[in-house]
Amino acid sequence: MAYSGRFTPGDRVQLTDAKRRHFTITLQEGESFFTHKGEIKHDDIIGEHEGTVVKSSGAGEYLCFRHLLVDHVLSMPRGAAVIYPKDAAQILVEGDIFPGATVLEAGAGSGAMSMWLLRAVGEKGKLISYEIRQDHLEYAEKNVSEHMGGHPENWDLRLGDLKEATKEDIGEVDRVLLDMLEPWEMLDTVKDVLLPGGVFMTYVATVPQLMKVMEGIRETKAFTEPKAWESLVREWKVDGLATRPEHRMNAHTAFLIWARRLADGTVAPRPQRRARR
Ligand SMILES: C[S@@+](CC[C@H](N)C(=O)[O-])C[C@H]1O[C@@H](n2cnc3c(N)ncnc32)[C@H](O)[C@@H]1O
């Protein structure tokens, strides 16, 4: 699967017209794509650099780029809501997903986070993804395979309920990411499989979920004091005297929760609060 270089057959290419409308095609020798401004021959794109303009038979102009992963995630078919790219970035950085890491993820959903994680762990790492629903698992499989040129060898996608999985099933992992309705139900499993020092992150949409999972993490006494936050990204329109923030934004996606696994038997020093006067 080529992510850079000249276009070759099999590449998924995003064509953008003058009105910023996007069309996605998969290049095949001898094929054509028909727009309201006529025919675009795939052969006119194959062999060209990314970032060039192709003309249709009706003089339409289309800028050609391969899909970035972010484009794929936002345009691919979904069974379940995906982790938004701004939050995926937080998970990769705050979750310290490193090359070579073994990561446990649930649920796989539409496969968006699986792709970010697979990229970050690299070929020497491993991703184990649980998904309870067959239909969602099929979305994940298809979306990941389409972008990564097949099912990655280091991706262990399993149909099943993470709650029922044992340490024998999973082994020991460096990082855990949960994106599901009731992550507090999985804390015993997370505690069993996460190595001391390992990072646990979970992603929940509502305040009651946030409160419940934070309390659950504290009650295990197996993790550091959890922290919670959300990421807000506001785009700007930059255009002379009209420069200003965009009117609309995705104000709320979900909360991020983070904690580290303590060594067994460790009692972490209680966080000290300043005495009130
Ligand atoms: C919001 S989606 C995950 C989306 C995914 N992170 C992505 O970025 O595409 C939540 C998924 O968790 C799955 N799920 C819920 N409970 C589960 C469990 N106990 N074990 C495994 N998967 C579970 C659901 O079926 C659903 O597909």
C-alpha cells in the first residue's frame, strides 16, 4: 500500500473540484470516472505526482491527492461512532503508544482507532482488538484492510466480550484503550492484563459515565489517581480583516480518562490538598 510517491493502480485518490467537493476513486488502468463536467481517465492520473491537477473532458479541474488516514477515517462507512481524530491524537500522545508496544483495545467499532494504534505500534508491535458485535467487527475489518492494503499481520481482531476474556486469552499488555458504553465493567480485566507502569485510557461521552469509571478506577486501588479532560479544537478562518474563529465547531465529542497501573500491593501516596484557611 503506497502512502507516498507517484500514483499507481490500486491507489484511492481524492479529487477536489473548484467548489471544494470531494470525489474518491480507486485507480484502475483503462477505467474512467464520470463527473458532471465529463470524463476523467484514470490513466491520466496514474504515474503523476500527488498534488497535480487532472482535467475532465468538459474542462473541469480536479486536484488529486491520496487519502490521508484522517480523510479515510472521516469518510469510511461506520457501524459505530469513531474516535474523532483530535481525540485519537490525544490518545496516541498521552497514552504513550510506542513502536513495539502491545496494546489491548475494545471495542474495535468501525476500526478508526485501530488504524491509529497500528500505525503507532509499528510492525514490531501488536494490537489486540475485541469487538462484541459481528456487524461492527466486519466494518472494522473492511475499513482497516482497505486503508492498510490487507489485514495487518500484527492485528489480532477478536469477536467477543472483553469482560469474558481472561489473562490467558490476552497475555500481558503495555497499554489499554477502552471505547465502549460501560468501561467500568472491564476494570478487573484491565487490572489483570496491564503491566505495572502501563497506561490505561478510556473514552466516554457523558458525565455519568465519566463519574462512574473514575470511581471504579479508584476503587480497584490498582491504578494511580485517574485524570480526566476533553480536547477542544476550534478552526480559524484566516482571510484579511475577516480573520476570526469559525462559527461552528465539534464542541463535545467525549471525555478522555487516563491512569497508570501500579505494581501489585503498592499503595500510592495520597494526593495532598492544600488545607483550607
Ligand atoms: C464507539 S464504538 C468504538 C469505535 C472505535 N473506537 C473506532 O474508533 O472506530 C464502541 C464499540 O464497542 C463495542 N463493545 C461494547 N461493549 C463491548 C465489550 N464488552 N466487548 C467488546 N466490544 C464491546 C460495541 O459493539 C461498539 O462497536
